Amino acid sequence: MSKKIDSARKDLTKALKKHAEVVGATAVSLKKAQRAAAEVHLAAIAYVAAVEAKTGLTSPFGDTLQPGLDTSTMDSLSAERDALATKKPRKK
């Protein structure tokens, strides 16, 4: 299996698990639910991109990857994710 596809799949699985935890809780925060949904969306897009780059195949999700958040929110979440990914861990 391609390392990029496997990594994207793991990220998608992690995002789906987090989303399920957030929306499956007793009290569901709208903000947390929207953020978790956006993370699933972004992870799915990354997975599709990895598959398309490797195989040339189109999305296994069909046309279901339509954003539910406005563009500025999606851009903000993407920037936050990227900043967290490049942030150095704190020393204890």
C-alpha cells in the first residue's frame, strides 16, 4: 500500500472517530460538531487527493464531498490544522 494513501486513510479514520465521539456525546456542542465535521471533510479530501495522485482514479465518495461550512471557516480550519502540524512539541 502507498505510504501517502495509508497515512491519509489513518487521518480520515482518526477524524471520523473524533466526529463520532463529539456527535455521540450526551450534550452536543454545535461548534465542536462543526469543527469535527470540517476535519472529516478535509481528511476525506486529502484521502481522495492521495488516491487520485497514485492511481488516477476518481473519488470513492462520489459527489458527497460538498463543504457544509463557508469558505472562510474552511480556510481558517485548514490554517489551524497546518499550524498545529508544524508546531514543535513542548518540553516537559
